[in-house]
Amino acid sequence: GENVEQHPSTLSVQEGDSAVIKCTYSDSASNYFPWYKQELGKRPQLIIDIRSNVGEKKDQRIAVTLNKTAKHFSLHITETQPEDSAVYFCAPPTGRRALTFGSGTRLQVQP
Amino acid sequence: NAGVTQTPKFQVLKTGQSMTLQCAQDMNHNSMYWYRQDPGMGLRLIYYSASEGTTDKGEVPNGYNVSRLNKREFSLRLESAAPSQTSVYFCASSETQKLFFGSGTQLSVL
């Protein structure tokens, strides 16, 4: 998506390891930072989000951290499991009143 | 509570044919969206509607038109389909920037 960069594009980890995906954005006015998960052949689903007045948010094995100065936010998955295998998208708002999705990170968790 | 419902789930068109993708949501959301997703790619915004009666272009609006029929329904029309429009189309709705997606329409244009 425009002005949204996501890295890495693919990530392979062993079950139980941690995974980190980073999203860089350019719109300083962005105040909402979500991550979506899309399993193969399924619809994208929101898994965690954060607002700009908070630096970190955790939900069980997943967390999102925000660095507004550097204009990036990251998804952290700990103790990865095979069911975590999916494509993950960041989607910060840009100048439009709609979300712009990153190009996605394909996470493969090897059993 | 069905969430976001899209029809049809699959469609094959010949180049030049027209069709309308239907989308309805029962969550009383103000905002609705149409995205397309090409194989192995991210989602690109085609059009969105921030509220009933308004529509705005997204990243890739060329070749498409939309209608926000009422608060529940937001349709996407291809007037003259082209092979480049082969894609999976997702409709979504939101109230507080959290998107809820439909199950998608897989469209092939031959």
C-alpha cells in the first residue's frame, strides 16, 4: 500500500520461537495501528490494535509495540504454534479516511 | 448476526461483460469498503463509503463504480470487465476503524 512498508515479506520459525514483523508508515497524523491475520483462503481478521497514546499492548501471545518518533510499529508473537502460520498485514490509516494495508508477511511455523 | 455478507462467492466473466458484487452488513456500521486482493499480494482499496450517501475513491478505482444503496448495502459494479480485474474482492465494514470483512468473491475474467 501507499507509504506503508512491511518487513520481512516471509518469515519461517520453529515452533516455540518468537516472530517479529515490522511496519513503517509515513503519515504523522496516524493514530491507530492494527494488525490483521489472514489464513489461507480465508478473510482477514483483526488480531490486535493500538492507539497512538499507548506504546505497547499485549493479548496473550501477541503484542504490538509503537514507536511514533521512528514511525514504525511491530507485531510480536511469542511461543509460536503451527496455527499461527498465516499472512499478517499491518494497516495504518493514511491521508484517506480508510486503512491502507501493507504488502503482508507470510509466517510459516515449522512443527 | 451474520456480519458482512457478500454475493456471489465465485464468478467467471468474459472480457467486456458487466456484473455487480453485492455486500450487506447487519452491524449498523457507518463505513463500508471494497478491497481487491491479487494472488500473493496485499489488499488494495478500490472505493469506500464513510457514511450513507457518500463514496470516495481509493487506490485503484479505475474500471469500477460503487453504490451505497442504504446504510446496510454497498455494491461494486464492473461495467466492462477486463482480465486485469481477475482478483478476490473483499467487502468490509467498520465503526471505529476496526474492519470486519466478508468472505470474499473470487472473480475470474477470461
